[in-house]
Amino acid sequence: MIRPAAALLVLSLTLLPSCARRTDLQPVAGEQLPPAPYGRAVPLTSAELLELPPLAAPERRIELRRESEEREDDPFDLPPDQ
């Protein structure tokens, strides 16, 4: 009788190689890629469809403060009620 842990190990070792497979994406049989956007003659490729627009993944901007600044008075910074 096979133990559940051993069965899980064998299953994970057989599925592991399929995780690293890298090939171009293709539509499922019988399906097509979306039509070309308005103003474009040829449809987008699968790689172009996977690219994020700049608004979806903006570049990081880290603004470091070069000098210390006084904090403005915060009217909601009240002591706790007792």
C-alpha cells in the first residue's frame, strides 16, 4: 500500500518538469487571438498581448527627502480619551 506522502512526492516530482517549460503561447485549438486594435493592420502577437501598459506597472520613483521638514499641525492628532 502506498502512503499518501509518498504518492504526493511522486506526483510532485512528475509534475515539476512541466513548470519550467518555456515556449511561445499559442491559442487553444479552435480559438483565435483577439482581432487587431483599431488603426492597426495586423493583430498583436501573444508576447505583445502579455506586455503591461505603462499605467498598469509604472516605474518606481523614490523621492528621498534631502532636508528635514517641520510637520504641519494635524487637527486629528488628538490624545486618547481616558
